[in-house]
Amino acid sequence: MRRTSPRRLVAVIAILIALAVMIPMAFRYLRGASLIVRAAGLHGTWEDRLARWNVHEFTAREVTVPSREGPLRARLYVPAGRVERTIVLTPGVHAEGLDEPRLAKFARDFATSGLAVLTPELPDLLDYQVTPRLADQIEDAAAWVLDQRELAPDGRVGLVGISFAGGLSVVAAGRERIRDRIAYVMSFGGHGDLGRTMRYLCTGIQPDGTLRPPHDYGVVVILMNAAPFVVPPEQVEPLRDGIRTFMRASHIDMVDKARAARVFEEAIAMEPSLPEPARTYLHWVNTRDVAKLGALLLPLIERATVSPALSPERSPAPVHRALLLHGADDNVVPAMETTLLARYLESQGTPTTALVTSLITHAEIDRPPTTMEVLRIVDFWSRLLK
């Protein structure tokens, strides 16, 4: 995340501190601002003071969470003292799972703010696949927390999902077994309808008809899921192995470009060993040819996303609060997904708060802020922390 110390943020923080002294309600806004400063990695005299304000020591340990699909590896972050709320924080598609550095930092930021955090590791997300059983596993993780008296003293749990897990967390929050016991659900850069999102990734056409070039990451995830529909059975795993190598290189590229280049070369070197059509499809992946991949995959979207468990707009809505946060320029899951999901949830009677902000790209707080944007995002996080 970008490390900066913008003057506007300093001014806003100073105002919040003053308000906290005079107005008790401002306490929760200050708490939200403290979380924002830590999450964005901001530094400076005022930012460092705010980052240290009202912080909680915490411990982290690995636990095993039972699910209908078998035991799930998970990590539990517990702040010192009595736990008031636990959240189930589910990452998006990423091979590092709960060890992914940005997810681990996010969990620590929440724990430092006084929330207990469970990060379950869902095998399909590790393998870049978005499947109906993911919502089942999020539901099962929430049920496990609810069974732990010390983690849910008021009998409720919060759900927070990042990227594709955002929409899936909203699906889980509407499940009959737990819906009355969900304090809130938050979708961070998530979708309302998976088929609609995939159509955007294949075409670059947003739900309102406007064009925005999509990130190649998204269409490659679709190919990973759709491989059984586009190649013969014996080519599915070899093609997926090539895709996994490409995706691993893409993640490494964020921290080590020299090493990433070597892994990209490995993905390219896998092409000749594949029979057609898998060879051509992996070549399109390696050359980031979104247009050709999109044309290949577009006819398969309805078939691949028919399950209601994949889309909150096709599932029962949560009963309690929904918080939806999205980056205005997101080119993986377009921001209009949050707007449309908010409209659906409100039509179902779910109290909903939605914020689309230019401070965020795709599930990362990494843009220089303006004063109003800071106030809006502080208010948003304060609603979650109150």
C-alpha cells in the first residue's frame, strides 16, 4: 500500500480529535480514522499518533474449523480482554490464502482495533476457483464462531469478504441457519451478480453500457473455472497448471519483478507441451489477450454461474446491516456491482450502507485522499466498528 502523509488527512484527523473531546459520538469516528491510517500505511506525526490511539494487543493462532466439505485451516486473531465482536474475514482468490501479506495485515488492523478476527482458508479460492460451496464454507465458519461463547458473547458475528468473497459473504449472511445471528456483513470490492461481473470481464462493457478495459486477472480466473467446458477432460489439469504458474508470477510481480519474470518464463515454456486447444488458450493467458479469451468464454457464462449460491442478487437477502465498499475505478469487479447490489438489498428490506470511493482500487486503500473522501470512508468504517 502507498505510504504518504497528505495534508488534508492531517487536518481531518485534527478535527476528529477535537470533536472526540467535545462530542462523545465522535469517539467512534476517531476509532474508524485510526483503522484507516493503519490500513493505508500512512505515516507522519499526527498519523502515527492516531495509529497508536486506542490500540489493542492481540494474539494469533491457527485453528481448525469444521465444515460440511471437511476441516478448514484458519487463523484466529484475538484482542486482549473481553471480545465484543468477532468477524469472519474471507480473502479473494489467491494461492497464498490466509498467509497472503495484505490479508494478514488487514486482519491485524482489525484486531488492533479491538475486533477478534477469523480468517478461514477456502481451498477453491486458493486454486483460483469461484464455486457454490464457498458460500457454504463461509456459513460454516460463521456457525463455528457462533458456537464459541467467548467469541460471540452477544450471539452474533460479523462477516467481511474481499473481492469475489465479498458477494459470497453476502450470500452466506442470508442463509436461514445464521441470518438472524449476523450483526453485519461487509463486501469489500465484491459483486452482486457473478454472471454480470463475468460478462464485464469478457467484454469490458459495464452494466450501464459504458466501456472500461478489464484487468486480465479476471478473465484468467474465468478460464480457470471454465476449463472443463473448453478443453477435453485430459487437458483440463495441464491447462490449469499453466494458469496457476501464470497467476503465481502475477502475484510475485507485486513484490519481486526479477523473480516474477522467471516464473512468467516458466508459464511460457509450458505452452509447447500442451496439445491443442489448451496450448492456444495458455498462450492467450501468457500474452494477456483479454479479447480472445473473452470471446471464448462469453458464451459459457450463464452455464457457469447458474447457481444462486454464487450471486447475492439471486439469493435470500441478509436481515441485518449490509456495508458495501468499492473502488470507483475497479477494473476487476466494476463499482456498479456495489450500486446494483445496494439497490437489491434495500428492495429486500436490508439496512444498507454503500460507498464507492476513489481512495480504493480493487480492495486496497491506496489512493491520495481529499477531505470529503476521508470523511466518507472514516464514517463507513466507523459504522462497522461501532
